[in-house]
Amino acid sequence: MFQFFSLLALCTVARLVAAAPCDIYASGGTPCVAAHSTTRALFSAFTGSLYQVKRASDGATKNIAPLSAGGVANAAAQDSFCAGTTCLITIIFDQTGRSNHLTQAPPGGAAQGPEAGGFDSLAAADGAPVTLNGQKAYGVFIPPGTGYRNDATNGIATGDASEGMYAVLDGTHFNGGCCFDYGNAETSARDTGNGHMEAIYFGDITVWGSGAGRGPWIMADLENGLFSGFNVKVNTGDPSVTSRFVTAVVKGQPNNWAIRGGNAASGALSTAYNGVRPNATGYNPMKKEGAIILGIGGDNSIGAQGTFYEGVMTSGFPSDATENSVQANIVAAKYATTSRVSGPAVNVGSTVSFRATTACCTTRFIAHTGTAVNTQVVTSGSSSALKLSASWNVVTGLANSECVSFESRDTPGSFIRHFNFGLLVNANDGSKQFHEDATFCPRAGLNGQGSSLQSWSYPTRYFRHFNNVLSIARSGGPQTFDSATSFNDDISFVVGAAFA
């Protein structure tokens, strides 16, 4: 009898351990109606495609599935498919079977995206590497101008219907732009009024509401307002996020809504707000429309940035107990960081030069004339001033210690940074924006030579020389210097010793 009950207990534990987030929501009576992740399956039995990537070299696409049922994404399949080129994430598949897939967001009332037809940009497939229980996977790194959307959904809450949602995000990647959201939005990509959205927001914007401290905060985007509590400018119960990985929760039902959050790598969820709807006009009852957005506002506001790993939307208002079980599952997935750097070492503390590898230009090196970064012919007989302008100190990345920044040897305190996608040498002003603009992640050269220098903040883009002028470029992108011709050669540089 003891053996029987021991086996029964072990089987029960095994089922609980095997349960994935959407299994847990279903057992709580609030099933997932959308489930998105590029890192893992969100149902224990799911074996289908998690996301699709498209490579620049030939336009081919590949769907990436989990390694096993309910498992982590097959990052090796992506790495193999994208070897020697760059890839974009074109589709984030819905795992529920309702076809609530996320694809490239179209233009909206607030903004036209930067791509053809005003569409938003797509995310780099390799911009957000992580590990889950030691297995490599990729998240969705979203810079300003990038966004995903589905305006024709199935089963997503409308009107004042109850719903819940969570997202696992990078707690260190954010800004004060509008609006890094995941959740329920307008089906027209237009601002149709108060209460027409219910989405998770993450960032440190203070135009509407805010939480305690300096941010970032988990808030709710309810359209024409980011709310941290009951119609207050500051809810001190909504803390600034300090963890590298964050679980963000928003849920709503008639005249009641809540914000919850926690460290996605350890610990439990806490409740920042649970109470009545805001008393401003239009928020009670809600008028939700049922579209799904990621990385943008409901009207296609595209000024925000953030990183998304996984998230779901439910039918019905989940209990705290159900969400607590989901949080335990997320913690058990053991999200951890891993480096974007690869290829030949570009060591912090070294002084270096960068030689072009394109056949036309193998005597040219990255240098600067005033603030403009360009390529110039540099030889042993060049002037001391030119040699110095083509020499760079490698320092720890100003925005991310896994990557690097390049300080000018002849202008100490000034660094290579991007601005409007051009490269400049500017003095470090100490701002978060400058630090992000001046951080780059060396990768193995895409043409097989040297290194390619990937922008930390726009990982679809790399150092490129085009007509001898340096920019951050994306193969086939909307800028003139994004031309696909000789792209791999133009973004590959041999890293050598500094001239001076």
C-alpha cells in the first residue's frame, strides 16, 4: 500500500513538473487563447513551429520548432540555417491552434514604419540569445521602429470581457518611448478611444502614470493612458524593476483589473495593483477590440524598445494561484544570459585598427575626420595624425558589458556611436542613449574574414563602409547604404594592431 501511494505521488509530481504555462491556465479554468514564444513550447505536448526566420542571402524561410514536445527551441537549426548571412524573425506562431500568429505590423494612426509600405521593421533572429536550463534559445529584441501585430484574431477578449496575460521580458532593455506593449489592442491600428486596449506595458515613460522610483515599471496600456493603479499619477506600490528577467502580468474583468510582477529567474509574483477600473471617461466598461500587438502601441506608436521571450493571453480572469503556478514554471525554466559575441577576440584593453576586406578596399581602414567616421588609405608612410585617427581603444561596452565600445585614440573620451544610422565620433555625454548607441558586439566576419561589428541596440545592423562612409547597415533594408550588393564583404573587417 505504501509503495502504491508513493508511486501515485511520484506520478502526480511528474505531471505537475511537466505542465507548461498553458496547461496550468487550462487547469485553472482560464485557457490560453494566444501563446507566443521564440524560446520554448508553452504547452507540454506542443511540437509545432514556434517561429519563422528569413535569411537575407536568398530570402528562404525556416520554421523553428522545439527540440522535443514541450521543450526549448531548436536554436542550432536557426544557427545552421542563418550561417554566413543574417536572419529576421518573420512570424511568431500562436501555439493554441487558433492561428493568432504575430507578423510584421502595418502602418497605423500614430506612425508609418520604416519599411516598404510603411510597415514596421522585423527583429533580428539572433539579437537576444539566452539559455533555458542550459539550452540556447533566442528572444525577440525590439528596437524603436520594430513591431508585430495581428488584427484578425480568434478568441481574444472584446468589449468588457475578462482576460489575463503575462510576458517574460528583459528587465534591462527599455526606454521612455511609446509604447513597448504586449496584449489586446485596436483592430484598425488607430487610436479609437479610452478603454479600447488592455496590454502589458514595460518601460520608464512618465507622460501618463508611473510607479515608484525611476523605473522601469510594469503598467497597463488601456489606450490614452498608461496606468499603474487607480487613476493616479504615481502608484508607489508599483516598484521599479531591477531584475534581468521579469515576469509581467496584467488581467482585467468588469470593473476590476490587476498588475502583478516578479523576477522571472527566481521568487514569486507580487501584486502592484488589484482594484476597480480608472474613473476617467471610457475605462468602465472597457471596449477592448481583440487585436494583439508586440513592441508597439495600439495605434502603431513605434518609439519604444524591449525584449520579449514568451507570453500568453487567456480567456477569463486568472486566479492569483494559477498565475503563481505559472511563475513557478517560468522560474523552473531557468532563463539565463549568454553572450552575443563570437569570432576572433576583440579584447577589452587592446588598441586596434579595422581593415576593410572588400576587394576594392583592402588598403582602407576605419578612421575619422572630425566627427565623421569613414575609411581611409593608411600605410606605414601615412602621417602620425592619420595613423592616430585610424586607431581605437577597446573598452567594456558602455551599455552592455558582454560587448565593447571603441574610444578614439586621438580624441580621448569620444567614442564611435550611431546616430540616424550613420557612424560618428562624439564625446560621451553619459546618457543611456549614448551608451546604447556606442555599444557593439563583435561577431565572426560574415564573409569568413575577421569580425563583423553588430550594433547592440539595432542588432539587424552592422558597421558597413559604403562609398567610404561608415554607417550601421542591414542587408536589404530601406536605406541606400542597406544595398545587398557586397554586403557581407562590406561589413567584415580584419582587426589588427593600432597604428598609434
